[in-house]
Amino acid sequence: MIFQDLHPESKIWIYISKEKIDGITQNKISSLFKDFHKDWTSHGMHINGQLKFIKENLLVIGADYFPNGMCGRAVDAQVRFINNVNKEFNLDLLNRTNIAFVKENTIVVHNYNNLEALIKEGLVNKSTVYCNNFSTINSDEIYLPFGSSPLATPFFS
């Protein structure tokens, strides 16, 4: 599980940053999240939410389990928070063409549009560790072999 203090079925959002997010910036973003979190609600109830950095390129937000799901306003508020982080720190966290792999215990970010070339060059294969930004719940595996990812099918079917 990504967040040990949240229910396994809690909602998560994984954002990939092409640029490494240093410790000072992580602290500033964490502080902004604390301010955001104070007023984060769904269906009139406060959301037990958390923010976590994985290495220097992944930002994960978790929202504790709501049996009937979170309201759209709560989800939208979280996206607005990320938009504000993007603007303030000149990041590109909402760029869904960013994909991430683990290489030598660091995260390497590539553009999805370059994936075929990366495979041909041997930089990515079925066993390359992929950062699964398709994860949506806290109990999902964040790291998996690329061959098991939804992105691999067109290349390794």
C-alpha cells in the first residue's frame, strides 16, 4: 500500500514530474497541501487526505475511502490544487504523456510518444520496472514489470 494510514480502497492520484522535485520544493508543496487539506470535503464531510513523494519524481495524493465514492467537487478541488502547484513551481504534473521507470534505484521519466524508440533501443523491455500511474486505489501496486502494464500490450502482444 502506498499510504499505510489510509484504507486499502482509498482513492489515489499519481502525478509524474519530468523534473526532479528537490527537498525544499517538496516541503513547500507539503505545506500547501496541509492548507488545502483543511478545507477538502466530499458530500460535506472532511476528507482524510495525504500527500506523499516517492523518490523525487512522483507525487501521490490519497483520499480515504468513501463507500459511495467522492463527489466530483472534491476530485476537481484536488486537480485545482495540482494546477496551482504546477504554476507555482513550474512543474508539469498533469502531463499524462509522462511515463516513469525505475533504473538503478532512481526514477527516469520519458514521454510516452518515445516509448517505441526506447523499446527498440533496449532501454525498456518487458521486465523494466514501470511506475504504474494507472493506479487508482491505495492497494494497487505502484511498481510492476512493464510487460504487465496497460501500456505494454501494443508492443509485446
